[in-house]
Amino acid sequence: MKKPTKPNHQFYRAENYRPEESVGYMMRVILNHVSQAIEAQLAPTGLTNAQWIPMFKLYRGSANTAAELARSCNLDAGATTRMLDRMEAKGLCERKRSEEDRRVVQLALTEAGTAAAAGIPAALSSVQNAYLAGFSQEEFDTLKSMLRRIVDNAQTLNNEASPTDSSKTTP
């Protein structure tokens, strides 16, 4: 991963800092609006914002144990257990002991969970396309490139802050 270069510009200064002009603030506002819109789109499935992300990770095969899910969703073990309890109560997922190692509990979507998760990509696409209305393909590509640079800088800085913690890498 490429190390972020030292800034040539001081984009922010304490004496005139305005949160509403901060890139981080704007990204948070966008994320909040997108999350609300996705939750509204997924309302018929009964999935909350806290549930659709782990459901989608299970659906895509990105995680299959509670520990993997917690790491990839940046959740602590307790929060993951409570979320899985709620999803299991809704009949969306189930826990099964591994036949190879009885200490390991595998997670699997139920038939209802798979059906609910199958609609997530359409909801994500619909919402995100609505928020990108008016962008040209070139603008879209430029925006993604810039956001990737911010993500790369954030991951590099995070890895430098905790070099022994390998769980802080990209999920």
C-alpha cells in the first residue's frame, strides 16, 4: 500500500475551521442520508441498517463465523452476538456447530435470509444511483478515485497507529 505523502497544503486551519466545510463532515452527512434511504428501501424485508450490512456479508460469503463478521463489520463481539440473536429470532440466519471443529460456530442464512439478502444489491444500486444523479461517467470515475485515495490514506495511517493489529485492514 502506498504511504500517504506529507500534505503540500494545509486545507484546514484551527482558527477558521468550519465543520460543515470539512470533507469528513460531508462524508458523514452523505453516509447518514444513504443509510436512511437504503433502510427505507429494505423496509419491506424487515432489515434494519444494522442488519443488512452483516446479512450482505453473509450472502456474499465474506464471513461465516461471528468473529469474522465482527471484524468485517467493525463491531465488538457483544454487539455482533446481540445482532445475530435478533436476526436469528427473525428467522434470517442460523448458527451451526462446525463438524470439523466443534468449537467453531458457523453462520448461515436461512431461506428467508437468503431471499431478503438477494434484494440488497438492487436497493444499494438504486439509492446510490439516485445520489449520483447528474454526474457524468468521468466525474463518477474521478470521485471514486479520490475516495480511494482517502481510504488508502486512512488505512495507512490506521496501520501506522497500530502496526501489530492486522485486523484493521480492509474487510
